[in-house]
Amino acid sequence: MNRYCVTVTCEARRGIVAVISGFLAEKGCNISDSAQFDDGETNRFFMRTSFVAETGASLDELRHDFAPLAAQYGMDATFYDEAKKLNVVIMVSRFGHCLNDLLYRVRIGALPINIVAVISNHQDFEKLVVSHDIPYHHVPVTKETKAEAEARHLAIIKETGAELVVLARYMQVLSDTLCQQLSGRVINIHHSFLPSFKGAHPYHQAHARGVKLIGATAHYVTAELDEGPIIEQDIIRVSHNQSPDDYVALGRDVESQVLARAIHAHAHRRVFLSGRKTIVFPASPGSFASSLRG
């Protein structure tokens, strides 16, 4: 039996759920998990449904036979094979906590992705990555070579068939052109504070100001620096009796967990872009979501 899922977005209207569930029933498919959301602000409908094709229906057959219904109801519908892992390129600079965390989670099967390449503007993690049998691309970036470097990045992404790019503390700003070319396919992680601290040593600045909560935000990358649609966030409480180094260590833990959860949601097709925000459906029972919080 084949396990698939279908994602649907369209104008909110009566009967959409019935149309989708009815089609799947006619095709001998059994729904195992489904979530939907009707956004009253935008009048848009979002739905993700997992199902088992008990009669052995193929993805091509389902796509072909559903196309007339999708056209009739103005649906943007996509069918996926849940067994197929997402090809991912990771980009990193000199902070390796997120990279290490992702390598480990992939190795134990906690993330449904294939890391097809790692790109870095430094060589710090080359031995680590190569030890995991993953290609490592050292692409230095300067102000003068930025355009050339990004052309190389794009070539690697295309050559590897990557469907997602993860900025695992990659400390270079992507150009507007690259952001547009990879729209909806790049996830970034950064720290979150209130008040906000920019520049060097943000955790030390937070400690100096007596911040009580530190956190992290994972979001899609857009031309607006660190202002793309948010996928996942989390916080941890800190206190005056902890040192700046404690803040840094705790912050790295939060960043790693938040980034992993964002990738998990994206890889399972649970994230829908809706203007400047996202609709994120919860993980289904039996997924690795619990391990991503440990």
C-alpha cells in the first residue's frame, strides 16, 4: 500500500472537504490524518490530508484524475509520496551547532530529508561533513565576489536537485535576486530577544540588559532581512545568576530545536505560505515530533 498526502489551497467555499474526501474514497484511499483551516481574513482555504492508497493507485493516476476537480473548484492541489525524502542543501559559516544537530537527526531518522550538500564560506566543518559522506563545497564570499559566489550556490542547488536550502547559521546576507529565485525554499534561523539586539555578541548584550527570556525564530528567507514568514519559534527562561556563556549555550540549544522543527514541518508539507505569514498544521500522531523537542 502506498502512503501519500495531498495539499490544497483555494478560495474558501462550501463543499471543498467533501470533494476531496469523496474523490479519495472513490479511488480506494483511506484517510489517516487530515487538517484544514479557513482563513477568514484572506478568504483562503488550506488543507493537508494523509491517506493510504489501499488499491495501489499511483501518484500519477491520482494527479491526473483529480485535475478536473481542481480546475472546477479553483484548487491548487499537489500530491506527494510520504516515503520520499526531501533533498536539502545546508549552508553554514563558523557556528556549527545547528549543522551538528541536523546531521545527527538525519542519521537517526528523526528528519525525513537527504542532506545532498553542505556549502560554507569557511572550511571549519569540512572534515565533519565529509565523515558523513556528504559533499562539502567551500565557496568564499567577499563583497567583490558575492555575485560569483551566489552563482556557484545556485549551480550546486540545481546540480543536487535540492528542494530546500537551510541557512544553519550562515552569516552572509543573500541577495534580493537569489531570494526571489528560491522563494519559499530557504529557511533561516536566528535568535529572538525582547528588546532586540543586533550586531556582534547578541547574547552578551542580552545578559548585560538582564533579559529574562531568550529564544529563536525559524522563517522563510525573503529580501527583507530576518522578516520572512515565520514557521517556528520557541523561548527559554534565563536569570541573573547565569553567565553570558550560559546564555550562548542555551540559545544554541533553542536555535537547533526550532530549526529542526521548522524543517520537519516543511518536509512533511505542513507549512502553507499565506502572504507575509504561514499556516502550519500540527504534526500527526506517530511522527518524530516528540523527538524534535528533546
